[in-house]
Amino acid sequence: MMSRNPFLRPIALLPVLACLGMAWAGHAQAQALERRGYPSQPIKLVVPFAPGGSTDIVARLIAEAMREPLGQPVVVENKAGAAGLIGAEAVARAQSDGYTIGVGTISTLAVNTVMLQSVRRDPLEALAPVIALAQIPSVFSTHPSLGVADLQGLVATLRAKPDHYTIGSAGVGSIGHLIAEAMNETLGVRLRHIPYKGQGPVINSALSGETQVLSDQYPSSSSLVQSGRLIPFAVAAPQRLPALPDVPTLAEAGYPALNRLAITWFGLVAPAGTPPAVINTLNHAARDAMHQPAVQARLEQLGVVPMGGSPQQFAQLISDTRTQIQQLVQQRKLVLD
């Protein structure tokens, strides 16, 4: 029963007044940005990984191409560490004025939120999706000493000696760990997972034969596959890669869910509360950047598939991927951190 005390009744209105205040503040901020002509100064793009990786390479390419449609430079700042969490937190804590944005990846937006209990905030509450930028195909390969050249041969070899052969990842809870577990679940095999500190050591372990199976983004493994130091048996991609026309996709081999999971993706995000007008400006600038012929040619050379679309479509991609990961974690009864 509602109290008749006039000093208590206004308390019930506080949440409503707070929401109205936030809405008014957001509207006022949007108007102020519009008056100043967003953007009126350089924009910082936080990449949550070290320089030189596939995500960083593509992010820098698109950031440079966004300069023309925005009329301002987009300056990349790398904030690596904690499986991308440090960079993601930096963006979430930034002012929601459109001058600090970030790269959100399948790891930071979907995998970490399920696999790592240390992630307390829902990324769709702390961050605003702007646009899905690109898909990066993965290539699955083996050390030549294993003596297999296709997926069927690999499955037969692994089933003959359960728990004998190994696959590395960049750490417990990483996308590589998740893919390893998905391979075991989907292919009916038992690869032993070995966590390393980063993808570089994972690749080195595969080259030395310390691990026998490798899943990796194609841009960083392409030269090793082309030189014969690693033997590809499948790719995760929408279609076969032009550079590996004889290597089937996992979808072709009958494993569409594993194919979808192993195609890594990333896009642009902004702090939650960023005005819709600013989100739209960034979305259109990124679309324009991805349509530039030089950008398209470079992405094709890297084996990267441009995406695009609306902020809502990017949000749906994040949600769908997270659901798939949650199902896998439950099926495998994975022990999280």
C-alpha cells in the first residue's frame, strides 16, 4: 500500500526523474555535437590487441580510409592485455561523445563474456555497436609429420589415438580454446588442449611439431601454408579461399556450425550512451571506407571479407554468436576461470 506521507511519495518518482534527466542530457549532448559539427577533432580508435596482428592491420587500413568521409583523422591506439579486456574497458569508460571508439571482436564481445567469469558487464550495455567491419577466415592445418592431408584422414588419425595429439590456443577461455573444444565436440575426437601465452607461441608450437593441429586466422598462417611448413585440411570461410582452391570449408565438409564459429569477426563500437546521430555518422564513414577500391583490394589480398550493415545488425551478430558459445560451453561442461 502506498504511504500517505507526502515526504515519502516523491521518492517513488526518483527513478523516473533520473531516467528523464539522462534522456534530457543525451538529447542536449546530441544537440551540442550537432552544433559543433561532429567530428570537429581527431577520433581515437582503441584496438584491444598488440600491433601487427590481423585485427590491428585491418583496423589501421579502415581507420586511414575513414579520414576522407569524416574530414578528421582516426588515430589508432593499441591497448593490449587480458584477452582484449583492457582495451574494451578503456572504450566503455570513455566519454560518449564519439571521439573515443574501439574495435570490438568476437573475443571481447562474445567469447569473453561467456568463457571468463571476470567479465562482469554485458558488452551490449557498456558499449554501443556501430558496424561490423570484417570477417577473417581461419585455416586449419597440421604439422607435416602427422602425415595427413585432408579432414577425413585427420579424423581417422585422431580417433585412433584419443588424447594423444594436441592443439594449442592463446589461453584458457580464448577463441582458440573454444574452437578446440568445438572441434572435439563436432568431429567426435579428443585433442588435448594446450594453452599458451598468445597466438605467436601457438604458431611456433605447431611449426616445431610440439602440437600437431593448428587453428589460426588465415592472414597470419598464409605464408606458412603456402610454403608447405603447415598442411591445410580445412578452412572456416563463407566459401573456399582463392589462394587455397583445393581446401574445402568446414561447411562443405558437413560442419556448418563449426565453420561459423571459427570465422572470426570484428567491428566498431562506441561507449554506451553515444548519441545515435554520432553512431550513424561513424557507421556511414566506415561503409564509405570499405567501399574504397584500394581498401577492397587490400582486404581481398589478406583474405578478409568486408561486412558492413547497420548497428542493429551488428548487435544481432554479437547476440547470436554468444548464444552459440553458451550452448557449446554447456555441452562440453567447460571449466571457466
